[in-house]
Amino acid sequence: ADLGCSSRRNTLLVMSEIVNTIIESYQQNGRINTPEMDCCLNDLPHNDFNTTFKLVPSFLEKLDMEVKERCFVSGVPNSFYSRLFPRKSLHLVHSSFSLHWLSKVPDGLENNSKSIHIKDPCPPDVYKSYLNQFKNDFSLFLRMRSEEMVPNGHMVLTFVGRKVSDNLSKACFQVWSLLSDCLLDLVSEGVFRESEMESFNMPFYNPNEDEVREVISNEGSFEINKIETHDHIVPYKIEKDKEQISLQSIEAGKERATGIRCITEPLLVAHFGEAVIEPVFDKYAQYMANYLGVSSHRPNMTLNIVVSLTKKNKIK
């Protein structure tokens, strides 16, 4: 099962890799018959499953005829913070760049004025609210999967995270601070009221490795096989010429604005309306260009956390 699969062109890329790896493993071990495989694609109900299903024929076309006849693709529309499958029905679970999205905006953010996320400086209760929501959600996710997976089943998860040593001023939170600045500009321009902004917060949390390990250990259903962390360095070539630095930062700002727009537009439209989108991200591109134009902010890094887990035979 691929949980939080989205509906992009690469939706079936991971599933294709998994199927090919299983086939290769069977062949290397001298097994004649290819197993039947049920490839389950999960996302929230408003995901464009029609687009996803249109990709299935090309996915199957790349498989051998024998494998194609034993490979079945289905969609499972619901939150992965709930039960999705029958008990002991899953052998492999994959989720990539989804679990840093929380099930809801944390409670207790009344002191998070003029910001839509964790900021620097951050009131301690705001940070604690985000951390507790992540712990509750991730623990629930693990508990739901433990009921659905067979003993010794495997799960691979990838998060957008942060280093254990990172404080709240690091780049992992800067993307949201800049978006807050853009929204505050629109408040000052009279586009919407400040109260509308103060009632909006991002349901997103960048965990560090220690926090991920703690939740897995406390929930108790899975053994950690391996945890890897990978710095994702945005490739900005270091220029000496000030004019080149400026042009480079402008283009990079536009690219980052497009990326953030892809993941935040539905939330912003639902709360503020469609009219704010163009001005917000025009401003965001400018703010990001200014941020990246400062040499100490380049290269700008985020951290990916990859976790390999095995379902325990018995929960201690």
C-alpha cells in the first residue's frame, strides 16, 4: 500500500519499483510462479483519483504479460490516520512526504499571533502544541497499521524533518515565516482582516530523528530496522558577481514560491478565498529571493528522514 500517494505523474513510480523488486526477488530464489499483488493507492477523498487511474494502463503496460495478469490496482480514499484495510492484510506499506502533515491544526495556538506556524521567537506552548499533535498523529498511524499488517510485514516512511540540533530559526521553519509575512502584508493592504489570518495555522510539523524514534518506541508495534537522514541541499551555484547573485536569487525565489503554492493553495483558498493566491505568491517569490540572496542562507537545506520498520510478532 502507498499511503498519501497524491495524483502526480510519478504516483505509480514507487509502486512500479516495488513490483519489479518483488518479481526480481522471486526469480533470484528460483520461484516459478509470480505472486498475486494488490497495489493499493491511498489518499484523502478529494484527491484526483481519476487522474491517478488514468496512469494505471501505462503502469501495467510496462509489466510482463504474466505479471500484468497477477497485478491489481485499487484506490482507497480516506485519511491514513484511520483504519484503511482488513486486519493482517498488508505485507508492505510505503508513505513518502506525507506524515509531516498533521490530522488537524493543533489546539492551543491562541498565542501564535501574526504567524501561521512555528516561528522565531516561538511561545513554548505553541511549539509544544505542534509537537504533541505530531506525537498523537504518528502514534495513531502506527497503531492503525499494526492492525492491518501481517507479522514481520515491512514499512518504509519518509518525512520532511529537521536536525536534532536545529533551533526554531532554522530554514526548516523559514518557508512558513515568509508566508506569514506575505499574509501580514495583505492584512496591512486591507485585503482581509487580521483576525482572519490569526485564525489560520498550517497543520504541518517537521520532526527530528529523536522525536520519530520516541513515538515508534512508545507505540511499541514495530522494530526499527534503520533510520537514515539526508540533507537536501538546494543547488544554488555560488556566484561572485552581485548582479548574477541577484538574478539567481530571483529565479530561485520563483521556483520555491511555485513549490510552496502547490502544497498550500487548497488550504489558503479554503480559508481566504481564491483572490489572495496570486498576490500572496508574487510576494512570496520576492521575499524568498531576498532571503536566498543573503550568502549565509545558501545553500538552503532541509532534511529528509527515512525510516525502515518491521511489524513485531507480538506487542510487548
